[in-house]
Amino acid sequence: MKQLKHLKGDLRVPGDKSISHRALIFSVLTRGRSTVAGLSPAYDCASSIACLQALGLEIEPAGQADSVSIMSNGVTEMKAPATHLDAGNSGTTIRLMAGVASGLQFQTTFDGDQSLRRRPMSRVLDPLGAMGAQIEYLGKAGCAPFSIAGGTLRGIAYPVPVASAQVQTAILLAGLQADGETVVTVPGVVRDHTLRLFQYLSIPHRVDNPGSIAVKRLSEPIEPYQIDVPADISSAAFFMVAAALLPGSSVRLSDVGVNPGRNLVIEVLQRMGAALTIENERIVSGEPVADIAVRYESRLAGATIGGDEIAAGIDEIPILALAGALGSGIFTISGAAELRVKESDRLKAIVSNLSAAGAHITELPDGFEIEGTSSLAGGSIWETFGDHRLAMTGLIANLISNAPVEVDDRDCVRISYPTFEADLDRLLNH
Ligand code: S3P
């Protein structure tokens, strides 16, 4: 049996991936030079940069590390790309860029890696088609690769059937290039980075009720901007859970974005009895930011999570499952069928990996149920299916298990957090 380690120290995890994508992509709406500081080093964000460069934007490193300068001549001056746009593994890149491409006066072709080619695109392309974009699927219907011949768009009123910030943002980006009004309504609470950027960048819009945003064609480009990106709560979540589970741990995660549509992980850990405090709350570039202190106090309790609250923790369910596996009660996730169409089928993968590591877990059609145990046996292989969040969850599973858990592909962490292992080592070897 191996000796369990603990985490200690301060860490600022890299910039938020969702906000970074938007800070990059919204530059198409400007004319002039913008700066984004604290940009996420995620390979996913590099995919957004490459797509924008292929359309004629100039994006270069600026001054300090993780800062870029973006030169845009406005949406009307974008150039037809020489080849297809490669979104790599990034759902946010392909969906948001599809919204941009719908208003461009030429054809753009999109593709991605094997994982992205399996993910549903019709949730974005159906409404964009209804607005007047000409969509053609070049492989399997409903999936990448596809082409969009953009042109004259008309606004629509669209109730998004799934609680998806990506779909909402894609349609709004098209709506800013469309005749008439576009009204997008999402069910429940999703991350509202797009709305906050509309406010911060003075992009004209109307909020009819929470979840319903209306826009019209931008009459002129918006002013170039400076955005400071907070640390990514989805990356910080791995350390929050590890510190709450490993006796002797005490970490302080600084500058973390605590958007109300992203804070389920905090809520749930507190509900389970974790010693987690939010300090120094402030607003940076329109987003709520705070320092999060977590220390080990005692074994966590179980929790029941489901329904509308899932969207606010959609990317943190894999790591929260580890907290549930070591809890003193039952831990249930329901209403999370969306996890089946992320970078992998995350429900299936969590259940098979945790059960191989010795957890008592049962798969549900839209979630899973865990009967907590006081220690996890480990001695298993953790299959990532090339999914970055599963890889990082597996690396934390290894720390909390009695025998090693071997993660089959650690390189894929670079999709969201290239320095994850180095940062984890630093907190372990304080
Ligand atoms: C994201 C929204 C979420 C999330 C993804 C990033 C975004 O996807 O899972 O990692 O930046 O808008 P959905 O909006 O499809 O749920």
C-alpha cells in the first residue's frame, strides 16, 4: 500500500478556456488592435487562434507570457481561407466559429479530430441554417466535417433545446451579422461569459429575462479591447477536490473565475462538508473573480446533484465523482446525459474507470450513483479515451488510491491544461 501524499501551497492555474475562446473570437467584431492578457495556453485555444489567423486576423504574442495582441480589420474584411479550418479537439472553437462563418460572404469548411467528428453539430447548424447560412455535411450528417456558405442572414427567435452556452453564443455571433432581431433563449443557468462580454465591450443587446438575449446587426465595428482572463475554475477544480480528499492538504487557488454559471463544484464541495472558502471577491473585465482556499478537514458526505444545476458544473462532474467515491454516503448525478457527447462519453468512462479502481458505482442513463467507500483500492488502468478531463481526473485518482492508478494517456491534458502535472508536482513537493 502506498503512502498517501498531500497538497500544500498557492497556485494560479492558467487562464480560463471558455473566456479565452470568446476574447479571441469576439475580435472579429472589432476594427483595430486588441489585447488579451492571461490567455489560456490550452491547445483548444490554439485551435481558435489558428482558425482566426486563417481568416486573416493577425494574432501575435504581446509583451508578457500568455498575452496576445490581435489585429482585426472587421468582419466585412475577413478573407476566404485557403484550406479548411481545423478546430482540433475543440467543440467551442468549431461551434462559435460556425456562428461567425455564417455571416461571411464566402464558403468556409470546418473539420476536427476523431473525437470532434463524433460530436453533434446540428444543434448549432440547424438554427444557423434557419437564419440563411447554407450548410453542407461532408461526412456523416449532423457532424464535422461540414461547410458553411455564409451570406445574408435573417434573425430568428430560437429556444435552444439543450442548456448550452456554446449554442447560445454561436447563434448570437450570427445574429450580430443578421437582418432583424435574433432572440436566443436557453433553459436553466449556463455560463454567461458571452452576456458579460456584451456588457463589458458595449455590444448592443437586450436581456428579456434571465436566459433570453436579443441582438441586432452591429451597425459598426466595436472598439478594440483589453481583456484580462481569470484563472480557469475547471482547472482549479482538480486541486480543490484533491485538497478536500487528502489529509494534511491546504491550498490557495488565486484569481479563479467564479461565474455563477460555473460554480457548481464550489457549491457541491461545500454541501459535502469541505473546508472551502471564497476570499477577495472582485470583478475583472466584467467577470467575478476570487481566491479559493481549500483544506482537508474530514471525510466528505454524499450529495445528490441533478436537474437544472448540472449545466453549472458540466465540465467538473468527472472530478466531482472522485469526491463522491470517497464520501461517507450516496453520491448521485442525474440529468447529465450531455456528458455522453463531450470529448468522450464521460458517463461511461467515469463508471468503468472508477469501478476498475474499486469504487461502488452504477451507471444511469443520465448519470451515475456511487456508494462512497473510505478508501479506493486502485491497482488499475485508467482509460482516458483521449479526453483531457478524464486524464486529469485519473491523475488525481492515482493520488487518492492505495495502489497506483495508471493513466493510459497523459499527453491529452494539453487540450486544456498543458502544465497540469508540473503544477500538481509543485503542490505535492512543497
Ligand atoms: C463551453 C460550454 C460548455 C462546456 C465547454 C465550454 C463554452 O459546453 O462543456 O467545455 O465555452 O461555452 P456546452 O455549452 O455545449 O454545454
